[in-house]
Amino acid sequence: MNRNLEHAQRLIKSFQHWTGKSLIEMPEVLFEAPFVVVSHGMEPDPIFNYGNQQALTLWEMDWETFTRTPSRKSAEPVSQEERSRLLAQAKIQGYINDYRGVRISSTGKRFWIEDVILWTVLDEINQPCGQAATFLRWTFI
């Protein structure tokens, strides 16, 4: 199994672990899912380590650029404090849902993300290894 497929499996299993719901059945189709899925690692300034095709399109980046981008850069500076608070809350609780916030693409397009579920990603021995988010609704502003 390639590294991206292994990570997709972690995302799916962790989502199920925290929410009790299914994100998607097979990791092979997560990249092409009709909803956004992103994740970052646990670095001091976390870097995106996964974005499915919907995410890459929305943030207007290719895989290589996206997976070198600090996740904080997906939010405008004024939204980063709220984003940090929510990431901390999800770390404590395991997940949060119903988040709504403004994000910004690589070309400066601003958009609302709605009904976001944010969860802690667990590795194969159930240790935290990052955080992920998914959402189906966004509106350009």
C-alpha cells in the first residue's frame, strides 16, 4: 500500500473512532470524494500532509505545493486565532463538528467553509499523529 493510501486509511479509521460515523468506505476513493478532506501533521507549525482533489481545487494548489504549505496559511490572519482555538479543542475532545469559518485560496479567493468536522488523526497504535478536517459546503465571498 502506498503512503497516501495508508494515510487515507488513518483518516478514515480515526474519523470512525471519534465520530462513530463512516467518512467513506474505501481509502482508494477518498482522493476523488465529492467533499473536502485535508490533514496536517504535528509539527510546531503544522504542514498539510493530505488534501484530496476537492481540497486542491478549492485552495488552487497542486499536491506538491499543498503538502509543503503550513496549514495556518489556509486561513486569513484575522481567522487564525479562532482556528487555533478550535484545533486545541479538537485535540482535547478528539473531534468537533459544526465549525464555520473563512479560508483563503493560494490566489487570494476567500470562502466560507461550513459544517466542518475536525478530528484528531490516530496512527496504527492509536497515538495522535495529526489533525484532519472535512466539509461538503463552501461559498466564495
